[in-house]
Amino acid sequence: MTADPLLRLLHLTGVAVWVGGMFFAYLCLRPVAGSLLEPPPRLRLWRGVFGRFFPWVWASVAAILLSGGAMMTAVGMAGAPRNWHMMLGIGVVMAGIFCYVWFGPYRVLGRAVEAQDWPAAGAALNRIRQAVGTNLVLGLVNIVVATLGRWLA
């Protein structure tokens, strides 16, 4: 089962940006920021980082879902391999989690940082951390499903 190379490129680029960004933020930036910065500058840093990263996530989500949908449509839903269906399901859950972050705790974080309400900002950042951690695991699972799914299913 082959897919249009440009759709695959768009799809994989979106995955690399989104999952790679979460990996870096969660496993590299977060521990260092937490150990070096007091809450006010740490919370301002995260607000700025998310302000730059989240537009790229929106673009990645759109690229992944549109290219994945186009590839599945090209072969027919019934003709798509089982792992493609698994990737679609996981991807939709991930997109939902990102929407929750964007419309919920990320907005709370921004308002709380502006108001210098550090406890509220910290609570919002913690909810974002949990959601990003969940999405990172789901993203890595999706990479496994994409590469090994044909042999696992």
C-alpha cells in the first residue's frame, strides 16, 4: 500500500514537528526550567514558548489530519491497513487533547501570567504538562503503530 510521496512528506513533517516539539519541551526544557527558574520567570517562559510552539502545532495537526485523510481516501477506508485506522484514532484523540489545552489551561495560563497570579498560572501549567505528557506518549505509540503496525496487527 503506497501513498503519494508529497502527502507522506506533509504527514511526516507534521509528526516530526509536533511529537519532536513535545519531546523537547517535556524531557529537556521542562526539567531545566524547573530547576533554574523561580515561578514568575518560569511561567513567563512557558507562556512565551507555548505562544511560539502552539501555532506550529495547529499547522501540524491540520497537515497530519488532512494528509492522513487524503491517503486513506485514496485507498478507500475499507482498503486501508488496520494500522492506518489505529493511527487515525490515536491522532484524533491527540488533536482533541491539544484542543483542550489550547482552549482551556493555555488561556488560563496567559490570563494568570498577565495578572501575576502565580498560583493560578502554576496550576494551569501543571494541567498543560499532564496533557502534553499524555500526548507525547500517544504520539510515540503512533510512531510505533506507523512503523511496526503492519506486523503487530
